[in-house]
Amino acid sequence: EVQLVQSGAEVKKPGESLKISCKGSGYSFTSYWIGWVRQMPGKGLEWMGIIYPGDSHTTYSPSFQGQVTLSADKSISTAYLQWNNLKASDTAMYYCARSYSTNDYGMDVWGQGTTVTVSS
Amino acid sequence: EIVLTQSPDFQSVTPKEKVTITCRASQSIGSRLHWYQQKPNQSPKLLIKYASQSISGVPSRFSGSGSGTDFTLTINSLEAEDAAAYYCHQSDSVPGTFGQGTKVEIK
């Protein structure tokens, strides 16, 4: 069974750093893109960026470029989303999702989500 | 960036009624348009890919159509369990984008 399992909920203070994870199983982790999607409380889905674990090639949405960093460790089939300077406005649910294939960014399997709360 | 505009934003529907949700792209995206269902406190779930391709395990009352800039998600004979938010998503170009969502409520 193809699965993406994300790390647990986080509570942080403004200015702190954070790295959340997304571990893939049941498929070839290096052959599919992993995308990240933000959902702020009560709001819709926002596409943040995507990484290809095979070579760590990344593409960011302009809205998130410079605000977050995507990375992956293919040796442990895990993708990461990282912040260096959290803001209260980063409070949201974050999902990772797998692409259909190497050639398309459409997403089929989703993680369970990681809640990030940033509050002083 | 391609903008996806869904309509309506909200729909209140009685069981067994037919639901139609549209998604319009700001430029042609071929068939690289996908539909997701998100129930409260759950992750999004893929319903339809490439505008009209069905997904294994998704009830047959869900169907999609369209190409280019105009797309439709149809739910035939709505059931109570279909209460959810529905999103379209394009993967034709980066950045990927989502529609703003359509909330379907059961009367």
C-alpha cells in the first residue's frame, strides 16, 4: 500500500525554526514528485512547491519562494518542509502528497497532515 | 500563474439531487485538471484525474468533463456522505494552483 506518513503536530514561537517530515512507503520514493500544500484555518488549499527526491530538484510557488525550504533524504524515503523564521501567519495544516508520475505534478496519495501552530 | 475559479462557492443540496461544480482556468490547461474532495478534518482525496478519468474506489456517481479552460465535476444522486469541500487543481504548469473550493452542504 502506498502511504505518506507525516510528523506530528508542532507548537512553536515566532522566530523559531521548524522542519516537518513526510515519509513515503510502498513505492519507489525516488521516482515520484512530493508536493507540499498549505491549508490555513478555515481556508482552501495552496500549492507551496514540489521536490523530486531522485535528484532533489525543487520548484516553489512564488508565494512561498524564500519563505520555506524543501528537501529530501532518499536514503530514508523522507521529504521535509523547513522554516527558519516562523511567523504567526505560518499557522496552518500542511500536507504532503505524491505525484501521479515523474511527468506530472498532479497528486494522488496524500499524507495525514501536520498542524503547525505559531504563537507567542 | 494559472488562476482557477470555481463556482459556486457554496451549494446546499437535498439527497438524490444532482450537483454540478465548474472550474474555469485563466488559460488553456489541456486536460491536466484534477478534482479533490475534502471532508472536515480529513486530507484531500482524489476523485477525478485528467478532467474525466475515474479513480478506483471512488463511487461512480462522481464524474468529470471538460478540456482547455472549462471543466465540470458532476455528482449524480447526491448522498449524505458527499457533504464536503471540493477543489479543482491544475498540473499543467508550475506553480500548481487550486481553485478556491466549493462547499457542498446537505439540506
